[in-house]
Amino acid sequence: MNFRAQRYRFTYTFSIKKLIFTLMNENNYNVLGIMSGTSLDGIDIALLNFQKNETWDYKILTAETIPYPEEWQKKLSEALFYNDLRLHNFNEEYTSYLAEVIHGFIQKHEIKDIDSVCSHGHTIKHEPENGFTLQIGNLPKLAKMLGHKVVCDFRVQDVDLGGQGAPLVPIGDELLFSEYDYCLNLGGFANISTNRNGTRIAYDICAVNTVLNFLANKLNLAYDRDGEIAASGKIEQGLLEKLNSLPYYQQNPPKSLGIEWVNSNILPFFEDTASVASALRTYTVHAGTQIAKELKGDETTKVLVTGGGAFNGYLIREIAERTKVEVVIPSADLVNFKEALIFGFLGVLKLRGEVNVLSSVTGASKDHSSGVIFEP
């Protein structure tokens, strides 16, 4: 074989190996998923691996919730009322803080190879009816400070397309957890996702931890552990009827909730609470009632329950007593970090240019690949 033939064979072999490596790399991703919820528990960070074969597989390699210091909890809870200039400056400040937290996680766990940091940011305002939603911490400098590619700001495009900008998790439910009839998240809000007649639908049901934690704070507690205080209270029947009659529960999906709705429609009921225990019990019964109404089926119907509320034994009992479906609470990692997992997944889909938001869920004018990509 002459030199030219040998060179062609080498080039051909090298090109095939490069192609195989590229295809493997394009179907295998190591990313960080970052989530900060309205309950202000902290920043969830998860190192994740996603592999695409015939279907998508995932692994939560390591994960941690970084609690917010008290000063940041106060700032984030007050930011809704900031004027535009103060909010702009606060966005800059929070982005820097978020970068420090993420960088600390990377160093602590000695993470070397990351394809992208996929971050939800923190919701300050969510007013899809006014064509507006704001998640802070999604500025270009996040990528520059971290030295890694960042995919973030997943909600704005959907609102621009006429959608609710929420919930965004259902694409992950569809592609990662299709063995469940329902996926129920009990976080700041309860939201649900299901496949109905071949179409994925999802929506917010009611507020959960935003209200329960607010009430627990009146006792100088971060939260009501396992719902023990709620279980010790009494049901205030008149209050329960007022809560259950809120107009939101009569609306058809797509629909979503924000902290503004809680401040206007829920918290005023608890301004003069005589007994925090009774308020907690009444609201837990209310939430359990509204959630159970959405879980239609029998003993063969499986419901995956995640989010901090999955650890609230009293709330889970209130739901289970009102429905026949099988309530499945998975491993603690999945309970705690499913949202971080799926925002990592949304980032991967965005990197691939694939649909990561479903119009059947949000009400947008079309399915789309949402989010922005910032290079370091």
C-alpha cells in the first residue's frame, strides 16, 4: 500500500472515530441543575448525568441544598415590592451570590467536567396575565464568573408566546417518568402533570409550603416538621369553606400561581390567627382536598410525589384519605432534587435545540425550545 492509500485509510479511520465520539458526546451530558423555589428553603444544586439511547436515562450523581442565610431570605421575600432600579441592582447582586454558591459546590465536590450549568434562577414576579415574568440570577455574568456555559431564563420566552411560563417540569415528566400516571410536586405550590389522551397537561393546583411555612414562621419555626403541629390543631370550618370557594379552583388549565396570588388571596385569611395549629390544620386539609380532587383513578393509578411536602406526613395522609390512587414517595434524592434534575434536563434539551416546553401545558402558541445560552 502506498503512502497516499495509508494516509486516506488513517484519515478515514480517524474521521469515523471522531464521528462516533461526537455522537456519543452529543448523547451523554454532565450538567449542574440549579433550582431556587418560592418556599425560600435554599438553592438546590445537583450534578447530573443524562444519556440518550432509545429513551433518556438520568443519574443524580451528587446533590445538595444550600440554605439561604436569614438576610437573603428577607431580601428575596421583600424584592417583590422593589422599584425597577432597586430590582435591577438586586438582580446583579443575586447573580453574584448565586455564582459564589455554585462555585463553592463545584469546589467542594471537586467537579471537573461540566457541559453546562442549567439554572432556573429565583422567581420574583410572575404575572403571565400581564405578559411578564422575572427570574433573577439569569444574567450573562453568571457564565463569566463561573467559567462555564450557562443555560437559564427558561420562562420568559413562553410568556412572550402567550403561555403561562409554568409549569415547565412536565417535559421531564413526559420523557423521564412516563411510568407514572401523575407526577405531583409539593413545593411552594402543588403542581401536577399527567398524560391525557396522548397529550401532556399540567397546572398549579394550590399553594402549599408558601402558606404552611408562613404560618410556621409565626411560631419562629422554619416549617412544621411532618405536619405535627397541624395534626394537633382543629379544623376551622368557616375558613375551610372560604378557602375551598376561591375562584381559581374553578378555572380550567392551563393555569398557574405566583406568590402575588398567595399574598392577595390566601394570607389575608390568616392576619388575625388565634391558633396557629388550627390555621395549619385547616390549610393542610384545604390543600389535601384540592390536590385529591385532581387525582382520578383507582388502586392501579400511580402518583409520583416529590418536593418538600412529600415529607409532610400529615399532608400526605390528608391526600391519601381522599383518593384511591397509589401514592409513591421515591428516594430522598428524587424527592428533594427532582426540580433541579428537570431544569438540568431542560438545559440539555435547549443545547440540542429540542423542544423543552409544551404548549399543551403552558398555553403558549406553539411548542418551543426555551431558555438562553451564555458562554463564559
